[in-house]
Amino acid sequence: MSDKEIVLASNNAGKVKEINALLASHELTVIPQQDFNVEDAIENGLSFIENAIIKARHAARKTSLPSIADDSGLEVGALNGQPGIYSARYAGAGASDETNLQKLINEIKNVSETKRYARFVCVMVYVRHANDPVPIISQGFWEGEIIDEPRGENGFGYDPIFFLPDRGCTSAELESNVKNKLSHRGQALRGLVSEIIKLL
């Protein structure tokens, strides 16, 4: 194995492409954990940070490579921060994006439009090895509001109901290159990459 390889504790092709684009000029390559037949970690943490660290350590332990992991979700103020770390399974284990989205629309329908503040949160973690005592942690936040009529085709998850007042559109209505610059994941990723480069 090359010492320039990092395993990504995700099988999301979009994430692999995005991270590799940022790391390309530093001769680092990110490889998804599925290429090493690594199964998903059990996410039993109580915060985005805990879950990201769990996933990063799991991938590093299984591959003996440095690892990057992220955990992200949507927090709605009027719902006491729900769905939060349970965003991907808000409507139950194995729930689809559509089912989760419809559950949130139902939960928010009776909330005044002036009280629908929400933010996307992303935490990204880098560990040099499975027992790394000082993981690099980077966080990104993207603020907006929840609407109850989905709009746009370019996103996934809660993007069609995450409205950006300053842009006058939902996250799902943005071009992908614009979304990557603005999003919680883009912010967290750029912060993480800059810290990895310093470390190396």
C-alpha cells in the first residue's frame, strides 16, 4: 500500500470524487472502504463527532490505512434539533429519503413559517491509525429554513425542503458546483483537507 492512500469510511461515490479533487495536487488518493470489503461501522454515538470518529477508527482498523469519515444531518430548531444524528433514519431503520422527508414535512406543518429555522451540520474526521489519540476534526454548518413543499431535483435527502433565504431557492435547486461551495459538507471538507496537509 502507498503511504499516500487514505480510506474513506463511506461508499458514496460523490464524496470520493469531491475529496479526491481537493487532495489531487498533494498526491493523496482517497479510496472508498468497499474496495477493501469493509462493512459499515455501527453508529452508536450520541453526537455527530462521536459517530464520525467511530466510523473513521473502524475503517482504519480494518485497512491499516489513515481514514476519513463524516457524519452529517439536519437540525430543526422548532423540533429541538431533530432529526439530528438520526437524519438518515428519522422515519425508522432503512427509511428512504422520501419517507424521511415526508415525516419532517408532517412534523413541521403546524409550525409557524417564521419559526422554521434549520441548519445542516457536517463533522469530518481524519485519523492516522485506528488508535490515533488526536483525530483531526472539522465542522461545517449551513443555515436555512424548512418549507413544506419540496422544490428542486439536484439534491438528495432533505435538500428539496431546505430553503436558503439569501438565494431564494432550496438546496436542491442549486447547481452542484455552487452547492459544494456553500454546503456544510464542503465547508467541513475544505477545513479537514487544509489540516491534513499541514500534518503531512
